Amino acid sequence: MAAADRAAVSTSGGRAIMIDLDPGEELTLIQDTARKFATEALNPAQRDFEAAREVAADIRAAFAEIGLGALEIPEELGGAGLGAVAKVTVLEELAAGDAGSAIALDPLGAALYAVSELGGDGAVEQYCLPLLEQDGARAVLVLADEATLDIGAGTVSGTIPWVPADRVDLLAILTREG
């Protein structure tokens, strides 16, 4: 058995289970689109973006226009509904062109998954989708164990390890209690 074939086989309870590692035509097309965008739009201007501390507005608009920003948003909410694998594939390609732009072009980040898991589509629609319409908006996910937070009635103050933006519009805090 070839090495590639072995990588695609695992066992469960003594029986072989096939795992399809082929990304498929749709994901390959998305990957190619993201790679082209990174090569043509991000890489040549990465130093300009760094100096300005933001990705240029026309580049952000082009990213949104080609649909790469809403891949993991459920179809019912206007996204492509392709999930985390599509998003990670796009971010990987963007980062190859400019790592800072990959972060900047993902305004919801991991916060989307926490909001979706704990609040459902209604919470995504209420809290996350409006950020996609705001220029420069940012959602941040914080694990309470990694931060020093004072959480009060409608306010949060404290120190978190890292914020990939100049501002935070949605702060999702995960505690041990959920």
C-alpha cells in the first residue's frame, strides 16, 4: 500500500474506515481563488498595509465581493455554509501572501464559532453579522483562564493576552461554565 493510501485509512473497532482527503472541486476552486487574491492583491502591498496599520479599503471590498469573507456563515444567514475547513484553507492562502492581512480580513475569527455553538444562528445573526457590514470591525474570543477580567453588569475590564486589532466590537468570553 502506498504511503498516500495508508494516510487515508484508519481503523475503528478493528475495521478499516476510509477517510477522503481530497478537498473536492469546490474547495479547490476556493483555494485557487484565495491564492490568486493573496498573490495579486495582498503580497505586493503588504508593506503599505503595515505602514497604514490596515488593509486598504479597496482590498477589503474586493475580498468581500468575491465572497471569501462569509464562507463559514450558514447559508440561512446569507453565507456559503462551507464551514471551518473552507475558512482555514482561505486563511492559509491569504497568510502565504501576507500574514497580517489574513488576520485583518477575518473580522469574526474564532469568536464566530463560540457564538454559533453557544447561541445558535440567532446569536450569529444578532451579534456577528452586523460586524461584517462595519468597516474595520473586530470580534475577539477570549478564554477566561488566559485573561485577567472583571466582568460586571454589561461591562468587562481587564487584561487579555492578545488583541489583533486597534478596537474590539464584540468580545466573546469563554469561561469554564460556558
